[in-house]
Amino acid sequence: MRVCLFGAWDPDYPRNRLLRAALVRAGVTVDEARVRERRAVFRWPALAAAFGAHGLDADVVLVPEFRHKDVPLARALAGRRRLVFDPLVSRWDTLVADWRLHGAGGAQARWNRAIDRWSLRLPDLVLCDTWAHGRLFESLGARRERLRRVPVGAEDAFFAVPPPPADGPVRILYAGGFLPLHGVRHVIEALAALEARAASLPPFEAVLAGRGIEHAAARDLAAARGLARVTFLGRTRLEELPALLAGAHVVLGAFGAGEKAGRVVPHKVWQGLAAGRAVVTGDGAGTREWFEPGVHLLAVPRGDAAALAETLAAAVADAALRARLGAAARTRARETGSTEAVGRALLEALEGAR
């Protein structure tokens, strides 16, 4: 099988890196018709030329994440080739419901819903990371029979992370994009509650790595709460994350109260599980599709800083709990979200679209 990755996609985004590696590991030949992001009047002619040079021998045209606007051109160029779209998110759900950049009744909301509808109806297959997310895609235009579930997973480097340090303070790690669905405000409030009871706990510290639209607000809140055990590292490259995880004992997921946080299993969760760490994340239907709370990870009510603080206190205090969770986490992540497992899911989806 030959697959052409098509669009102005980011080759360094974790989802794209893993899907490409998974296809290659599954024995698929991968071509790329990729150009940089710019206005469609310039991007589409360049993409058409790239497809003419690199995509004509493909059996499948796959449009990677976030490239909703490239799907109509991909449909036109693919012809009788199978067209697969991996949206990862809905534009409307992200920009309107989650980030709240546009009012729900405004023109931008209608425009982004229309883009979702076109991009989800045109492909022969639409990938989703959880069935909970797939149900949202279906409500926005995807056909149920064309949905296929492929987990986000984690790259090989995360499965190679060594065991946590045996000495020093218990380190809690958040590494992510400071997006609304991550609920970093609730993380800060939980850490404040944890510091208030530090005398009754083993030594601990928290590291928050990354940047994003809520980064400044998170730093301001941490300063206002007078947090003394929290360090903000700023922007972190993907290649640096395994080393960060190597120094961590507890890894944080997503805690936003919005519906999107309940549908997804973010990269940070898969990466923490693959690294064999005790992961704490917000509960939701998406998480429970892949993992059993209390066995593979710890799940707390989303948007509840007090519940998060109690769970973190338990994880900080109990090394045996962390070790048990970490071992089960890595085993389950390897079964479902390794490069090989993602490759099997992808190949099954692509072959089923014939």
C-alpha cells in the first residue's frame, strides 16, 4: 500500500510524527505532498503541484490533523483514490466551544462549523482518537460508517524512559500547551492546596513546561497564590520531553471542565503512561475507552481543584501506588498506543476502506 500525506501539515506535531512512523512500521510506503501554511490562493496551487510530483502513485491520500481547509482540494485531486482525514479536533469545538474566541451565534462560529461539515463529509474515512470524539464528528457531518478509531499513542522514545529517581523530592510534571481543555488554573489551585499541607507530605515539587494561550494567566495565578514549589520552564521541544519525564514521578493530564476535555486523551497522557509514570488526569468517556481508572491511571472530576489536590496528595505520599500505576500504565500503553499498535489500527482502517 502507498499513502500520500497531503496538506500544509506540521511534520513535527506529535500526532503527525507518530502516524507517519506507524505507517512505515506497518510496511506502508509513505509519500508527502506538503507545503507551508499560507492563504489558500497560494497554498492550493502549490499543493496541487506537490501532489503531481509526489502523490500520483498513491493508493490512499491522507490529510493529517488540523488541515480541514485542505480536504476539498484533496478530494478533487484524489479522484478514485481513497481519501482519509485525520482531523484530531473540530474547528468549531476548538475555536468556539473550548477557546471561546468566537461567539456561538456569530459569523465565525457558522463559518467554522461549515468547514467542519465539508471536511468531515468529503472523505472516504474519518479518523478519531476516541469514539466519544467520533460522536462529535458525526454530529458535525461525518458518516458513522466511515469513522475509524486510531489512538493518539506515544512515540518509541517515551517507552524508553528509565524508572523515576529513587531519591530527592517527588516531582509532579505538567508538560503541554496551556490550552483551556488542560485546565491549568485548576492545576495551580490544586498545587496551592498541596503546598498548604506540605508538612504532612514527603518533599515534593511541581514543574510546568510549555507555553500557550493560558500560560501568562497560570503564572500570574501561581504568583498570586505564593507558590514556592512550582517552576515554569517555558517552551519545551518534543525531543526534550523524554528527559523531563525521566525526572518525574507523577504526570498531569487535562482537567478542563469543558466537554472537549472529556472526549479526548491528550498526548501528555499517552506520553506519561508510555513512560511508566503515575498519571493523574480528568475523568471522561474518552479516557475510559482506553484506560481503567485506579488501574492504569488516576482520574478526577474535571474542573475540581479540591479533588485533584486530594489525589495528588495520595500519589505523592504513596510510592507503592505510583509504582503499581506506572507498571500497568506502560503495559497498557504498549498494547494500545505504541508505534506498532497505532500502525495496526491505521492499517486495519485503511484496508477496510477498499
